[in-house]
Amino acid sequence: MSESEADTDIESRDDGESGRQQSGSEDDRVDQVLGAGRQCAACVSACRCCVSVDACACVCRRLNLEWHPLTMEILSESLSLLSKTGNALSHAYVRVDLKDHGLTDINAIRPFIHLRYVDVSANYLQDISPLANLSQLLWLCADENYLTSARIEEMPFLQVLSLAKNRVKDMEGIDHPLLEKLNLSGNYISEMSGLDPYKLTQLHTLELRGNLLETTAGLNLPNLRHLYLAGNNIRRLEGLEALTGLQTLHLRDNHLETLRGFSEAMTSLQYLNVRGNLIVKAQEVKHLQCLPALRGLIATENPCTEEESYRLDVLSLLRRLERLDKDGFTFDDRLEADEGASEKLEEEEEKAPLSLPTSANLHSENPALEWISLERYPVRRSPERTPRRST
């Protein structure tokens, strides 16, 4: 796959994510459940999966749900992928797909310690702590549940964790040492804090689309390579200097009016998406000149893109740019941008006042020299010597 195709694929995936975040809402799930005619079965006294009985009762009354725990029958039908166990002395099923089973309790999964891939998305879970017993877990998806916290007991081998479209409010308690990909899109996170750079040394992809972020401050993850922040309320670019290894940054559909905030320390950033923001002037891209590796920029759906000279203005400021809004630049584009930049430079030089150094300034810089008036010849003469006294 070429670089341009890769960028197109990234943008298309971002479009798809934005669409999915707007569909499948909680109310739709409520209507679906109510349409099925399920009746509440006094789960207030029976449900053990919840943080509190009152919380469970509130959710169940609103959704009109019966208590629906995971059973061995459901588990046996959902297991797959027979594989050798860790000690290679026996075999066990290592994958379970429990997506969209209406589950409120997954305690029955505790004994299945050899599971490595678990999908419990699209259920009604408020607690996934039973999964902490699965010490071999590599991949976990718990999207579209009722989780209010991302905190899970440390899993030594977990590499991929997705808790999208829940009710998570912060990123505290995520301390899995081998975690590489973390998806917390579609939650209620308002600050990017809580991720420990000393514990999450392997984390390279973080997705926080569709949260309540207003600034980029708070992340200190030098090994992070891909950061997705589309669909937030971000108005300020702050704290980016700590992301020295970042290669991809998505800031689509936020409230940015300026691109001020990027740092020279971001020597690896290659792809930036600021589509659908509030950038009025193309001159804002001058704040991207400190990014030596930047090759792809997406800025469509900003007011500045309506300017006739938009593409040439951007190219004249970012000479190393290879693609703007998915389109590459031709040789003629670069030639025209160079000519435009030269003309602007000449205009600026003509407008700038010509200032000559004065003798007073030169004296202050080097008092050991005496200068004749600069209006005549700039002749330098040595300081007068005191004549020697004859004995």
C-alpha cells in the first residue's frame, strides 16, 4: 500500500468512526430492549455484578431488564480456538465471544483462566472485575456497556483494551505493562491524565474520540505513535512537547481557531488531521514549520480552505509537505508556490525600514576602536599612543 493510499485509509476509517459514534445510542438500545417485551425480575436483590445494588436497580428499572448472568450453557456455545496452554502440556479454548448477549453478570468466566481473547461488548455490564482472574488475557473488548471506570487489576500480558462507548470519566487504573492499544472513545473523559508513562512503556495507539476534552494537555507518553482526538471540544493545543514519538495526530471536528502549540520536540509527526475546525487563515500553518517530518495535512471543512490561494499559501509555508487534503503537489504547484514566496519576501523587504549602525552603537560594542563618521568613509584608526618619556 502506498503512502497516499494509507492516508486515505486512515481518513476513511476516521469517517466511519465518526458515523458510528452517532449511531447505536443508549436510547436506541433501550427501545430495542423494551420492544422485546422483557420484564424486570427483581434484580435488586439478585444482581451480584454491580458496584452497588441501588445502581443496578436504577439501570434495570430504566431499561426494564431482567437479571441475566452468564451461564455455563452460554459459555460453552461461545468458546472457540483450541490452543495449547501456557505450559504446553494440555489444550484449552482461548477465545470467547459474548457480544450482545444482554449480560449483567460475568462471574461465571472466572475459572476459564486460559482465555486470551474476550469480547463482552454490547451488554449491560457495570463491572468487569471477574476478568482479572484471566492471567493469560491478551485482547479485551468491552465496548457499549455501562462501565463508569476503566480501572482493572493489572493484567501482565494484555496488549489490546477497548472500552469505547461506556460511561468512563477518567483514565485512572490502567497499568497493564504490555498494553499497546487503548480505545476509550465515546466516553465522558474531560482530562487526559492518569496514564503512567513508566508503566505504559509499550502503548503506541490511544483513541479518545468523542469525549469531553477541551485541551490536549495531560499526556506524557514519549513512546505513543498514534493519537486520535476527533469529536471533542478541544480549543487549545497544549503539552504536545512530551509526545516526542508521535507520528499520527487526529484533531478532526474540534473547536481549534489556531494551530499554535506544536513543538520542535515532535520530530516524528508525519500526519496531521485538523479537518472540521474553525481555522480562518491559512497563515496558521506557519505554526507547523517546527515539524520536520510532517508530510500529510488534512484541513478541509475549515474557513481558510475557501480562500482561492489556499493550497499555494500552505505549500509556500510548508515546503516539505507532500499531500494536502489527500492530494499531492505537482512540479508546477511547487514552482508557483516558490515564486509567490519570493514575491512576498521582496515586498516585506521593501516595507522594512533600512537601519544603519551609528557611531555611538559601534563605540558601545567596541570602545577600543574610534570610528570616523559613517556619513564619510568608514575608516578605522588606532587609539592614540602616549609618547615615551626620554631619560
